Amino acid sequence: MMTVQASKTVTDVDKVDLDKPIFDSQAFRLNDEQAAIIATARELGQTVFAGRAGTYDRDATFPTENYRDLHRAGLLGIAIPKKHGGLGADYQTYAIAAAEIGRYCGATALTWNMHVCSTLWSGPLADDLDMDSPTRAEHEHRRAVHYKRIVADGAVYSQPFSEGGAAAAGGVAFGTEAKPVKGGWIVNGKKIFASLSGHADYYGVLCTEIVEGEKASRRNTLYLALSAKAGGVSVVGDWDPLGMRGTVSRTLLFKDAFVPEDAALMPRGVYFQAAMRWPHMFLTLSPTYVGLAQAAYDFTVRYLRGEVPGTPPVKRRMYPTKQIAVAQMQIKLEQIKAIWFQAITEACANPTKEQVLRAYAAQYSAMEGANEIATLAIRTCGGQAMLKSLPLERIYRDSRCGSLMLPWTAELCLDRIGREALYETGESDD
């Protein structure tokens, strides 16, 4: 069984002045097992990932070394059930651990999310959904294959989602198509902004199964794991974005790529059921930005106290304007944490209307609020905050990208909150 362990880079945790957790285990009622998993993520992020983050950002290179450390620490299998050798973490535990990693390296946290979702969706989330006994047994067999690759071999899965249209937002069927053939499917299509492109071992692709005589339908969405080594899989285009540069989210092309039956991450119809009944599955991009919000606040406090490594030990905390700015940041951070923690805690199948609206609000608050805090941090810290030798400039750029991310962009969250608050299911003005 996989166990939680510290990175081999750290030999004695007592000698490391670790940051306080974003969510104190006593205040937020986390149990000892949860606290241990989250502490491992925080230790790894602070002592290892933080020191590498600048290089990955500057060179727009994938954090391969970080993934080796995640595997050694057991965190590649954080959401894999214990009976399959994973840590068996639930949704809440994973989300808080991801926030801790995002605090130190946004690109690592965001790509780790793409990997973990392949196990979170096929694991505890799928366990909440309806399947008959044969389908459940088939799913258990298939996911065991994927879990073994991750736990034993450190295999990395990605989750290419976007296609440049309404499919990723849940409006229409995915344009990437899977045609049934003997022993599996033939996949054709394209995914853009595909994080981990060229670095994942398997691409967890959402695609539409072609049913003869029927129009393409979201109900026929398949969730398939395509091997990066499969014929017909290619990565194209450059990657030189504003932020989240280490995600290496290039374009994936699938040209007559064969996928065997055992590569299904979910049985037929289960992804559509999940999208309808487990909407919090789309909230998992937000932990990274909760971590970035905390990081911007942490930097500001240390900078004003004269405690940032590489800068003169000059204190600026005595100025009232700085104190007021920190107070504003603290209030905004606590607001984000409060609504976000509530949303991830009540994530479940068949949530109430109130819970879904709160999830949208939590997503919006985290994605927009992180950049608001980072913006105020730059203004408060002054000119040195713009230097690339310090992390705040990177935190600002990374935090600006969150509101753009499908399927729950900031715009879509506002639209859905307003509409769903004013209309009950089936109501119209006709």
C-alpha cells in the first residue's frame, strides 16, 4: 500500500521552518489522516517546488522533477482508493492539498489537478453514481489497470478538455470523436490548451462516441485514456503564454488513434451522468488559485517585515498605508477561504440548488480574488515586486489566468448564478 512520506530532499522536517497551513486542521475540523496528507503536500511545495518554480516559469518547461517527487511522496495516487495502493483521499482532502502545492508552484498544482482528476473522477466520484452490477465490475477491473500504472510506475495522466468551442463549457457534444471498432475505438480530433502535452504518459480524452444513425450528443461522451505512444497522437504548436507557463499546454492532435476497450476511464454514459449529478467535479481547478492567493498575501507580509530572501532586511510595516493594504488582503483572503472551504466540503452527488450556486460563487471568488490580492500585493510592495527574481511577479501572472479556464470561467459563473437564481428548472418567460 502506498504511504505518505516526505520528499527525499528533506532529511529532517524539524529543521525546516514550515509555513502555517492555509487551513488549520483544528479550526477547519480536519482529521489526523487528512492533516498528514495535506502537510506532506505543503512540505514538498515549500522545501522543493518553490525553489524550482522560477525556472519552469522562465523557460516554459514542464516540472518533470516535481512529478518524480510527487510519486515518491505517494501524491500521484492521492485519490486512488487504498485497496489499490493509493492514499484514498476524499474530494476535500485533495482540494486542500492542491491549494498547498499551488501556494508554491502554480503550474505544478494545476497540472497535478489534471492528473488527479483521472483518479478522482473514476474513483470516489464514480462510486457515487448509478451503475448496474456488470458495469460496476467492468469499471472496477478497468480502473485497477490505470491505478496500478500510477502507483507502481509513476505514470502521469492528463485531461485535455478544451476544443475552442462550446463543448468544454457543456453546451454541445465534444468535437473529438471516437468510432467503435473491434476491440476498442478509433479517435480523431483536437484538444487545445492541453496541459502536460508531450509529458503525460496517458491522455484522458473526453470525446463523443459515434452512434450510427444518431446526431452527436453529450450523452455519448466517452472518457478514454490514450497512450502518448499510440500511433496518430501528436503534439503541435508553441507554448509561450502570459502565465502558467510550466503547464506546457500545447495542442494535441488525434489522427486515427486506436484506443483499446480497457482504456476507458469511465463506462459508457457515466461521464454524462457525472456532469449532470456531480457538478463539483468542475471545481477542481480552483485549489491552485486559493494557493496563489495565500502566496501573494504571504509574500507581502514577509516583504513588509523585511524577511524576503534576496532583499535587504528593510522594514516597511510601520506605514499606515501598508497596514491598511494588508488588512484588505487579509479580509479578501478569508472571504475566499470561507466560501471555498464550504463548497469543497459539501461536494457530493445530487447537490441542492443552493450548493451548486455556492460552488459557482466559490469558483468565481477564488479565480478572480487571487488576482485581486496579487494586484494589491504588487501595489503595496512597490517597484521591487515587478522583478522576476522575486516570486510575486510570477504569482500575479499565474493568478490572472484562472478566470479564463473552462468549463467554469468567471463569465460563465456569473451567467449561471444570475440565471439559476432567478429561474427554477423548466421556467421561462414565454
